[in-house]
Amino acid sequence: STDLTSTVGYDSIIQHLNDGRKSCKEFEDFLKERAIIEEKYGKELINLSKKKPCGQTELNTLKRSLDVFKQQIDNVGQGHIQLAQTLREEAKKMEDFREKQKLHRKKIELIMEAIHKNRNLQYKKTMEALLHLPSLSRYWQLFLKLAQTKSALEDTDRSYQQSVTTLEKIREEWQNEHIKACEFFETQECERINYFRNALWLHVNQLSLGCVQNDEKYEEIRKSLEMCSIEKDVDFFVNLRKTGSLAPAPVVYENYYNAQRNVTPVRSPAPVPISRRGPLPTPTSAPGEPDYATVDGYSLV
């Protein structure tokens, strides 16, 4: 501004820097809130995997797959809790950066406040000295009337000149300090934007990494399911619970009231061992349902 005592430009810069600090605080609070959500979600997943039954009566390979499933869900929950801690650490870093910038900027602001005060004070003195100078016509009137008036006017003029000289020195000092302050504030703003951008980039990378790690855990479940054999599980159950390989003998009728009741009854031939079942059907999907995942025809649902 052409107004020597104006601080409009300086105030605008300070306001912008304060707005930037506010943005950092908002992102810091966002990370803290996200950490609370991640921790709560992780704990809920762990509680779910430990307390909620899920196929606990299953046997053999399907049971192993379900055990892997619950363990990996527990691992996913642990991953979310770990992510929550990471987010809190990132929020603390943002807070430290924000407070560090505030502390450094405060030193510059104190210098500028002092120089503004000194400048305004000297400007006021100079204006007051100027007001004490009489008009030209009044000067000549006093000069003609009183000889000593000349000396008084000269003293007043010298005082005014000294005030102007002092004010000019202060103006130059203020301008130099103002330029230095602006350069410092610009450097700080560049650092803030760079730090903020990198912090946001890092946050997104952490979320992506969490997704990749979760997918690796889910892949363990898929691998376990690929090892799940319908034939083996059915055979395992049959062998575990079998009661024999022969069916009960046929029931025959004997007439105890007939005179010939002691005649040896005709019986059927010896029982034949039960034959094994045919091949098990391949699981199919109803219309509109996702394909059943098999080892050979695997598809990610």
C-alpha cells in the first residue's frame, strides 16, 4: 500500500498463514477420528472371529478352511488396530509440524509488530512537527515583527527535518524487515503445502497397503478353500461314524400257531455288503448366484 502506516497487505498474509495452520489442524483431527473408527472396527472383527460360532461342527478339510477363515479375519482386525496406531502417529507428526511453524512465525510477527509500532509513532511525531510550522504569510509577518521568530522557526524546521529523516530511516528499516518477513512466510507456506501434500499421499498409501495386506489374508482363505475336498469330507464322516459294512438281515415270517411251526423256515441268502455310492454331484449355482469356486475353475466372487 502507498499508505505508510497501512498493514493491509501484511494482515492478509498473516490471515492466510493462519488459515493454512487451520487446514493442518483439520487434517490432524481427521486422522484422529479415522484412527478411532479403525480401532473400533478392528476390535469388533476380533471379537466376531473369537466369539461367534462359524461351522464348529464341520469336519476335516472344510473345518480346516473355516479355521483359516476365522484366523485371517482375526488378522484383518489386528491390521486395522495397527493402522489406527499408525494414523495416530501421523496425526502427532502433523501437530508437531504445525506447532513448529507457529513458534518460528511468532518470532517474526513480534519483530514486525515492534517495527510497525515504532514506524507509526515516528509518523505521528513527524505530522505533529509539521503542524507546528506556520503558513508562509504568517512566517513573514512574524519575521517582520520579531527577529527572534526567525530563530524559533528555524528550530522548528530543523526539528521537522530531523523527524522526516528519522521517519525515512524507520521506513527503510520497516520495508527491509517486511520483505524478509514475506520471504520467510513464503518459505513456510511452501513447506506447509509440501508437508501437507506428502502427509495426504502417505495416508492414502497406508490405506492401500492395508487393502493389499487384507487381500493377502483373504488369499489364504481362498487357498484353504481350494484344498477343501467334498469327497474327502464325506469319506471322513463315513469312516468316523460308520457302524458296519453289512445291512440288517431280512425279517421273515414264522407261523407259531401252525402245526408245522417247527419246520425250518426258508430264509434268504446271506446278506450282501452294501455297495459304495456313485460319484458325488458337482455343486452348482442357482440362477443369479455367484459361481461356486473350485480348484480347477476358480473365480473370485
